[in-house]
Amino acid sequence: MAVYDRYALASLHGLGFHLRANYYGDYMEIVESLVEQSQEFVGSAWTARDIDKALSMMKGSV
């Protein structure tokens, strides 16, 4: 289960991602996209849960 809170949404907005009326499905698509990008560019094995928690912990401070 994703955090999907206002902090995670604020973090995504700060990173330039925009969701249609805060739809959970859009959120999860973006998280999965970030998982793929992290594996491609960083070479790490971040999971969707890792990305989800990190977005929430950032608290929009991007």
C-alpha cells in the first residue's frame, strides 16, 4: 500500500510531475516510472515502496 499523502504529492509536484486531480492511479504510474528510471540511470534496485517512502519523506522540499 502506497503512502500517497500530501507530502508525496508535493514532492512529485516539485519534481515537475502533475497528477490529474490527485488520482491514485496516476501516482502509481509515476512511481513505477521512477523505479524504471532509477534502475536505468542509477543502477540500483529501488522498489516502488522505496520510491513511495522517499517521496513522502522529502515532504515537498525539492
